Amino acid sequence: MSLLLQILLTFSILSLLAVGGANAVLPEMHRQVVELRGWLDDATFAQLYALAQAAPGPNILVASVMGWRIAGVAGMAMATLGMLAPAAVLAWGMAGLTHRLRGAPWLKPAQAGLVPVAIGLILAAGITMAQAAHSHGVPMLLIVAASTLFVWRTDRSPLWVLAGGGIIGALLL
Amino acid sequence: MPAATATPETRIPGRIELFLTYLKIGLLGFGGVAAWARHVIVEERRWLTERDYAQILGLGQVLPGPNVGNAAVMIGRRFHGLTGALLATAGIYAAPLCILVGLCLLYDRYGQLPQVAPVMEGIAAAAAGMVIGTAFKMTSRLKLEPEALLILLLAALAAAMLRLPLPLIVLVLAPVSIACALRRARQAGEEPSGARTR
């Protein structure tokens, strides 16, 4: 099997395991890409992960960067397609299913039941990010707290706090 | 019949608006794309109510893949079928992919990224607050029941403090949470409390 097909297949499987997003599947990605296939070494894997974090957007795109490193532009295309397509098809199917069942009396409560889990995991992502920020010094926690209050209590664009955070970071660090 | 009958306070986007808005979400989504997606869709564009968006995001959460990416597929489909799903998906990934290609080229050439660390760290700290603030805001606006709040806190604790695998957390807490919500609904019984849903 050609390398590109292997990349497509490997990331397609990872896509279906990624309940909770990229961070959930990172250990398995490491096992596949570094330990089983030997496409990347440990240090490169870590560096590419950091590289993907520097870009905006869903961090599932870490797969794209890995694909790039393994087989250039075509590798990037295959890894991205593999990582996105299976999950997107499932989401499409789920949207159709909920639409078809929309009259069912149990559907709304069942869907409502997923909401606290989703919000809890968003909160967890924020706490994890705050812990990472803390490692750069206690003042960083003040930025976290101020930004939390701003986004929670106002309806203004979060762009203001991100810009403010960048400026304070440049002044303090 | 359109899939989405807009309530008075929400509006249905056109195809171009769908794409451009998701393009913006992808471009702005440093660190916390979930926070940006919610801000733009619920507060800025008013495509969906807080509750509708939270429910779509909840479904996106239990499916594999990024919750916001899954939500983009479902929201795109809701407004414009297959075209909408493709447009929303293309929009959310287009800008980040282009930026990633740029970063990869820099990385290939220099072996490391240019040092703008302090600014990035300040932005990352603010992004952490943005994500936490979004979770607080959704919670306070949705007026969750006590048991739902408990599940929310358990999920956060399990993921952020105990560092349990996310699939495990979802697999355990989602059925419990759904059971609680169904029980509430049954207790509410024939009370016309759900009649507000038009």
C-alpha cells in the first residue's frame, strides 16, 4: 500500500476515535505515527504539536501538520481528509437522524442531557489552558481572571481581551 | 418545509454569510474556537438561541471529531443542506489550514518558529479566560437544573484535574445526564411548561 493511502487510512481511524477532539486522540496518534509506523520521532512529534497549537482553528489540524512532515503537501491533504471526513459524515448522519426524530417526545430531553457534559468539557479545556498560563508566572492568572469576567459578564467581542492579553504579555514578560 | 423555522429573535443566514461567518470563526479561533463559535453564532449573528446552540454542540461533543467542527456540519445542514454543511466546514478550516501551511514552511526553513513568545503567552492566558468565561456564560444563561450542574462540574473535574480520557468521561457521564434529563421531563409530565417552544 502506498504511503499516501496509509496516511489516509491511519488518520481516518484516528478520526473515529477522537471523541472529545484532538487532545483525546493524541496518545493514540503518537502510538500510530511514532511507535507503530515510525513516521516521526518523539521530538518531532512534540514540536509539530506545538506548531499546530500556534495556528487558530480546531486543534484537530495537528493531523495536517503531521501529514506535511511525513509526505509533504499530498501527505497534508491525505491526513486532513482522513481526520475530517469520517467525523463529518457521522455528524451529517446525526443531524439527519435528529431531524427525522424531531417529533419524538424524548429527543429534546435526551439532547438537553448532553449539554452539561459539553459545557463541563469546555470548562475543563479552559482550566487546562489556565494551568499552562500559570506556568509562565502568577500575573498570567490575573489576565485569565480578568478575561473570564469580561467574557462572562459582557457581550462585547472577546477580541478586546485577547488584544489586551497580548499587550500585557509583551509588557510583563 | 425548511429544517429551521426561525423564532422571532433568530435569523437564517444565506449561503455566502454561512461560509464567511465560519471563515471568521476559524480565523479568530486562537486557543478557544468553541468560545468564538458561540459568540459569533449566538450573540453576534443570532442564527440560533443559546439553548439550540448548546444542544447542537452537545451532540457534536459526543461524536468523534472536534465539537465545533461537528456543530458546523449540523448547523450548515440545518440551514442549507449538503451545500451548507460543506460551506460551513470549508469555512472553519480554510484559514487555519492556510496559516498552518505558512508555519510549516517557516518550520522547514528555520527549524523553529520566530520568537514572539511573551505576546503569545499573554494572548493564551486571555484565551484561557475566554474559554472559562464562555462556559460560565452558557451555564448562567441556560439555567441548568442542580443535577445538570453537578454533571457539568464532574466532567470538568474529571478532564482538567484527574486528566481522565475524554471518551471515558463522555461514555460514563452522557448516559447518566440523559437519564436525569429524561426523568425531569417525565416529572414535568403534561404540565404545559414545554409549551413555550412555539
